[in-house]
Amino acid sequence: MGRAPTSVGSTPDLRGCPLLPTPQFLLRESDVGQNRAQASQRRLAELNPDVEVTVSAEELSEDFLDAFQVVVLTESPLEEQLRVGDICHAKGICFIVADAKGLAGQLFCDFGERFVVDDPAEGDPLCATVQHISQGNPGIVTCARAEGGHGHHFSDGDLVTFSGLEGMTELNGCKPCPVRVLGELEIGDTSAFSPYRSPVPTIPARCRQESLRQALAMPKIPVESSAELQRSRSLHAAFRALHAFREERGRLPRPRAPADAERVLELARSLGAQLGPLDEDVVRAFASVSAGDLCPVASFIGALAAQEALKAITGKLLPLDQWFYFDALECLDMEGAAGLTQEDCEPRGSRYDGQIAVFGANFQEELGRQKYFVVGAGAIGCELLKNFAMMGLAAGPGGDITVTDMDTVADSNLHRQFLFRAADVSKPKAEVAAAAVKRMNPDVKVTAHQNQVGPGTEQLYGDDFFQRLDGVVSAVDTLDARAYLEKRCICSRTPLLDSGTEGARGNVVAMVPPLTEPLGSATSSTDGTFPLCTLRYYPHTIEHTLQWARDEFEGLFQLPAESVNQFLELLPSSGPKRTSSHHTATAQPRRTSSAAWSCRPSCPRTGSASPPRRARRWWRRLGVRLLHASVPRSRGTTWGHGPGTAGLLVLVLGS
């Protein structure tokens, strides 16, 4: 398999910086004085060995840019953005600008005038896609299956309706009708309906986007209200004014310097006159902290830019049209931040100077004394721990971060949990993550645990433990775990930050008891799936037991059989005759061929009506062994009638 090339362009070096800028999590203190791209290259390459990461010191000329499909500019002056943007637009190269200044961020996309989106649907579908509906009583609905997945996640008795059907249009918009699940879906009498026709294929969408030079004067900014539009246009003018100020003065505005902020406002008024009235308070606030660097803001804008780059490469989902602005300037109105002076935010020769420029030195000292409990070291947990380390959370006297996760690193974690490497597979997630953030910031104090947080571990995480904390961060993947943490935080009056993702969606909810409302009950996942670590370490419902059994069966019988069948179908017609008898290797010995032929008689064929008898007998024996090994037997109690056996009985009988 070839390696996907990625080039990191020439970037400023770290000379003159006494310590690292706050957001640079790929860099170490030993890298001070080196070029940032060169210092980051090795650690970037470690994230994925299939991606070739190179460093280039070449000028961003037409010939150089012509070799790329996507170009992303960060921290670039406006003059360079315009020049590179013109080249990319003329050559049909997808062009992205991402920038973060203080508490605000900016994103711009130009995918050209003829960009084709093959799959423009946004988000994950909330319903199954119909592949066929039979005419009969009952009618059988066949759902399209994604590769490696299931066609649907319905259960007996679920009420369903239809829309967008081609043929059998009588079902479109029908009253919800119950379904019966027998592999496919049975929906009642369809014999009198018109025949079902295959759906019309998705029509690719074409996007026409303006170049940066054209879009700069009157930007297209997707917003939901006129108030948001005015704020975004004010930020648009403020970013342009910031470029003009830097060109005029050779520097960014000094933190909390009123004269510099007023000059930025004057420039914004002149550059943004055609945008209508500006929110001058927004422009002043932006300018007063624009010299700051905040890791969370950089992470957010960087993640959005990466998502747009994926859209450009894959042609899936509609790209941004064309500007996006984000700000958290409301943080400046909080107690302790509103009254900061220029002296409070002056550089201290610290790695946290970018943060001090926004929130002041006293805030940074308080941040170092925090005690936090992070539950979960998965994808979100890794991001949180990285940001905490870069922010200096628990990096001072008395500070501490406790992170716990029962799971170990698996190969499937490596594509999204960036604190882990291939060498960490099978190691405890919490320990590996703690060691990784310590390398990012040696001053951070992190303690790693491998414990489940629940009633069974209250001797470790009891009232005293929660009451001494300044905050709890929930990065768990079960609603039960989240509900338990919420209850403990309410009792101890400890702030809780809960976050989660599902497909392309995500949410963050904060609770500060007793000032805010409880998080409330969350609905269970509707797709019938369960987190792997729940099935492996904490199966506590009958559904978990059934899913574990199903996964085991597929791994032992279905997947090997499908692999063998695929191999046999790829054999040349002149190869050995396929019969049910035992075969040996072909004339050219290959280990894969020999192993596949020798195991074929004991593997069920794909698509058979039921598992082979041998598999059934093996499955029943496994159930009995599990039953005897797992369930305590008391006197006067027969097997299958004691407490805790229901899940196992369903497993055995369901085989």
C-alpha cells in the first residue's frame, strides 16, 4: 500500500522564544531555537506510518503548489493568503485558511468553481435505507447494508414509516406501522401496492466558490440570525484590521493596551464600511487579546480545518460556504478578567505567555493549583488531557490530574486517539496517556488509574475524594457512568464537564452545582450498538450479554467462513476442483492457500439458513461452561434458576 504524502511548509523558528508557545503540543523544550516544521516532522510521522510527512523550505510558487490537491495556510499574512489563494483558485486546488487569535478564530474555504460533491448529505442518517420491498402478505423490506455493518437496528414492534420510495409509493407518508424482525423486516400486506423500483442514485452536487480576493470584500458567512451575522461581520473586519495593524506597526496589539485596540477599531471601520454597522465592543475586545495563543481555540479551529480538508479529498459532504468565525469573548466579562490591566498581561518569559496575554498571571497561577478528575482516556479524553497539559492545568504547587480508564490500547484506537502509538497496543490507556502528556509538559502532575468509577469503587473515589476536587471531566461512553458521575458531583457540589460524540455530531455540557441545573437524563443510543469496553469489562444488562455472544459467534464462525469463501472465489478456474473433501495446497505452495483449503470443511458457507450443527453443539457447550464457571451454585438451587443466570440462559438458548 502506498503512503499518502503530506508536506509541511516552511514555518518560523523558535529563536528568541525562552520557552514554547502554549498551543504547540508537538514541540518540546529541547526544540527551542529550531524551525517549527522540522521539529514537528518526526512526531507528526509517528501518528501514522502510512502517511509520508515531509518538510519543505521552498517558496510557495505556482510550480510547487501544483503538486498538491489541498493547500492549508495557517498564521500567514494577508498578502501571502491572497497570493496563494489566487494560484489555487486558478489551478482548481482546494484552498483553506485557518487562523486563531486570542479568543477568536477564522476559517475560509475556496474549493474552486467546479468542485463536485459526490455525497452531499450532511450527518448520519437516522433511518435505514430501503433496498427492496416485496409484494405479498406480509411484505418483506430489505435494508441496504453498509460494508461490515447491519442493514438496520429495528426491533419487533417498532413503528416505522416511509418516505422517498420509487415505486410502491403507497407507503410514502403512511401511518406508522409495526414491524416484525426476522432478519429482514415484515410490514403487513403489500400485495395490492405497485411494484417497488430501485431508488434513483444520489446526484452529485456542484459547488462554485469565490477566490479569497473576491470573497474578502463581501463575505458569505452561514449564520442562523441577524445578530450572529453582525457579530461575524465584525470579526471579519477585525481580522482584516489586525493584518493592517501588523503591517503598519510590525507587531500585534499589546495585550489590554487601549490605544492599540482603538487603532484596530479605526482600521476595522474603514476596511469594513461596506459590511454595515460593526459591533465596536466585539472589535475592541478582540484586539485587546489578539496577541494571545490559546490551545483550546487552536484545537477547535484546527479540527474544523482538518474536516474541511477531508471533504476536499473525499468529495463527501458539502464544504463550508465560505467563511466561519468563532469567538469566546464572553470570557472577558467574567469576574477577575474584566478588570485586568496591561501590566497584568505582560509577558513573563513563560511557556504560558500566550495564555497570560488573555487571562493574566494570577489566573495562570490558579490554573496550576487545580485538582481535576478525568474519567475516560479515549478519543475525547486524549484531547482533554492534551489541552490541560498545554494550558498548565495542575502544573503548579498542589495541582493534580487523576485519570482513570479500565481499557487497554487497541489497534482500532490509533486513528483517533493520538496520544497512543503502535508500540502502546495492549498497554493501559490511562498510563500511556499520562506518560504522553508528561512528555508534552513535564510540570503537569498526572496520576493514572485503571479503575471503573461506580458504586464498586467508592472506597477509592468516595466523598472525600470528590470534595477535594476543583472539577470532574466525563469522557465516558455509557449513560450509566455519566449518570453516576453527575450524582456524585451534585452531592459534593463539584463542577462537572460532560462531553461526547456520535458520528459527526458532538456535545459539551457543563454543570456547576448548585448554580446550574443538573444535566438531566440522556436518551439511550438508538442504533443498538454498545461500546467495546462496556462489553469487555462491564457487561451489566442482558443486551450486553447478547451482543457479546453475537460478536463471539461472528468472530469464530461467520468472519472466517466469509474470508475463506472470498479466497475460493478468487482462485483461477484452472485451480483445484472445489468439493467438500479435504484439499491440499496447489503446485505453488502458499501458506494462505494451504490454510484456507484445510479449514474449509469445518467452516459454514456464507448465506446458509442456519449455523451448522457442529457450531450449535460447540456454542451450547460454551454456554454450559460459562454457566458453571461464572454462576455460584448454592444448596437447594438448580442450574439456571439462581440469581444472575438470565443473561447466560438467553445466550445458550439463543444459539
